Amino acid sequence: MNKRIKMYIAVGAVLVVLGMLFAQGFKATGGVGVYLTMEEALTAHNQNGDRFIQMEANVDSESVRYDSKKPLLEFKLVDEKNNSVNVTYHDVMPDNFESGYPVIVEGRFTGEKEFLAEKLLVKCPSKYEEQAETEQPEDK
């Protein structure tokens, strides 16, 4: 066999293996989570079961329980329409979690209003948001 044909076979085999790995990873995580409001997520859960989703809401600060030895974080998410979901997250609590900023959780429902988060992101105001200009006194 000529060297060029061997090279094409080797590159093709590598591409096939990479494609298979990508497909398995995509299948294992359930793909990219669909971004839903909490109300949409609750409706989708009732219709579609344990679909992988992303949803954003505020943390009920009185509901936060954290065990740093396991680590295990449990809290309740609430939205502006008073929908609520209990969330369990088996990882370290993010630094600014209790700051009052909204959070985005990615994962699946495990019960009626029980959500197992695989990923937890705290939304923060951007450092680059335009700040109000302060009035400068005039030099006289």
C-alpha cells in the first residue's frame, strides 16, 4: 500500500473514533440543556419526564442547607410567580451563592418538584455594565 492511502485510513479511523466519543458524551449528558423558565420547566417535567434542562430563578435564602463534609447543597428556587422547586447539588457551594443574585441550574427533575443539579452557576452583575456618572464640581 502506498503511504498516502495508509495516512488517509489512519486519519479516517481517528475521525471515526472522535465522532463516536463525541456521540457517547452527548448521549451520556443528555445533550445540551434546553433553557426554560421555572414555569416552563415544571410543565415540561409533567409532560416529558426527566429531560436535561437549564433554568434560572432566585434562591430562597431561608431554605439553604449546606454540608461541606459531603459536599451537599440543598436549597429552594423560587420565581416571580411563586413557583418553587427543591434543588439538590452534590458539589461545593459557589463563593457568591448567598449574595442574592439569580442562579442557573442544569440537571434533571427527580420528583414532582425535586431537581438534581449537575451544574450550578451564579449570575453576577457584569463588571462592564455602564455605571452612572457622578457629578463633578466645577473648578472656579
